[in-house]
Amino acid sequence: MIKLNVLDYAVVDEGLSAADALKETVDLCKKAEALGYSRFWMAEHHDVSAFASSSPELVMMHLLGETDSIRLGSGGVMIPHYSPLKVAENFRMLETLHPGRVDLGIGNTIGTKIVNKALNETRRRKQRYEENISDILKYVTNTDDPEHRFNDLTANPESRTNPEFWMLSTSVKSALVAARQGIGYTFGLFPYASEDKMAAGREAIRVYRENFQPSAVMKSPAVMAAPFVVVADTAEEADRLAAALDLWLLGKDNFSEFDRMPSVETAENYPYTETDRKRIGENRTRMIVGDKESAAAELSSIAEALDADELLLIPLMPGSENRARALDLIASELKIKKHGKQGNE
């Protein structure tokens, strides 16, 4: 069976605090581990009050200490903003303390204008994405490269294992970069509304697999597909919960219209415009909504169509109990086993 993973945003629901959200993230991670999910990743978001996941590395450290076997990762570190050496040493630290359980997931999102400016106000030049990836790969593995400008530098702490290295992407161009660098590739179905995203994903993954070059962090190509999922006991309840995600994804005022994840009640009482309703229809291409049978069938179809080895599920729905229930339902229908074993192993 295909491996199942979770990407969490540390969602701050209506009436709750960021501290509450982080506690709920701990509970959800423990739940995922108990159900047999393979990885639990944390997103990175800045200046979004509804998400408490501004520092995935720090949340990962806490979650690693609260769990036993599930892999913890970033989905993903926004590397255009950061020193490659610092990124590498953060993850070397995590890997040294918890060997074999750490995933370094990266992306090239820069966030809103104010976030980008605040994170880069002392930078002299725009960062080059592939160069940053190459630098992080060199530092995180301490590979000897006489051609590298800082080859005499050692990233600490030193350890006998390396974290896995993954790219989050939506394009063929980035897929080729991931292949050249020899890192894992996660195709995001969730970031943008598009009717032809499956075709784009198939092409990106084909290019990635055909051009993959083994590295110190990945010996063979590895592919994930990442959709939003809203799954409940009935299709009607799932559609009701999805209304909150529909409203959130309108993203008005750079996602500052709401300081918490909207509840179903807030979504039901919102004064939608015709433009809003059109966008909501388009955004449904970013998510899987349904009961466990229909959701599992759609997830299996996506994995097969994209030639994906794993699925990275994003239960961005209101209510911690609903997020946990979604993981339960998907695990039971796709029959993953506890303690991280999949299928009939």
C-alpha cells in the first residue's frame, strides 16, 4: 500500500489561542503515529494569525520528543529567506538527536511583500534557489567538494546519518532541479486552483524520475503528492466542513480577513459575492472532499495517475476533533497498519 503522511499547519480555531493550537498539533501527531502514518510535516507560515506554524524546525523538535517512530519534517522551510548553512545545521541538530526520523522539506515561497521584506531587509542580493539547495545539500551531508567556495567549513553537529531532503513544488522546472540535486519530490495539488494540475503533475514527475541523479540524501527517486483533504463520516458532513476551507481559501487581504480558522457557522453566514462563489468552485480542484470510501478511492486514483510513492495529506478543516477523525477514516479505509507499517507488511 502507498505510504500516508500528514502536513499540519497548527491551525488556530475560533475561540482558541496559538498555544491551544500547538497542543492540538502534538495530539494530532501522536494520533498519526498510532494510526501508522509514516511522516508528520509542519508548514511554515508568517503573519497569518490562524496558523501557529511559523517555525517548523522548533515544532519538529518538540514533536520528536513527544513521539517514538514517526518521521518529522518541514513542509517546507522557505529557503529563499535563510542562510543555507543555518538551515543545514538546524536539521543536522535534529538528525543527530533523533537519527533516522528527520525530513528536510524545502520550498521557494517568499510570502507576502511585508513578510519577504522583513525576512530579507539585510540581504544584498536575491537568493538563487538551486544554488541554495546545492549549498544546503553540501552542508547537511558535509560532502567534500573542492569546487565549493566554503569547502573547508564543517556543518555541526556531525553525525553518522543524514536527514532526508525533499522539495515541495508545482512545476516541471523545479522537478528538474530536484532531480539534478538528488532529493525527493513532492508535487503540491493544494497550492493553486487548476483544472489541468494532474497533467502538470504527471509531466513534472516524469521529468523528475527520468533525470534523477542519486545523492548522499536520496539513492533513488521518491515522489509524494499533496492534496487538501476534508473527510468525514458522511459526504454531507464533509461538504459542510469543506465550507470553512472554501471561505479560508478566498484569502482576502493576504489571509488577514480572519484571525482564526473560520468555523462552519462563520462560513454558512458569510456574505459571498458571485466572484467568491466562482473562486470557491475553482478551489475545489485543490481538495478531496467526501466520506472515507470516496476519499480513499480518489486518493488511490491520484497516487496511481501521478506515479506517486506517498501521499502527503493536508486536513485543513476546522476543529481538532474533525482533523483527527479524518486521519482515522483514511487510515481505516486504506488499511495502513500501526507502528508505521503500511498495508499487509
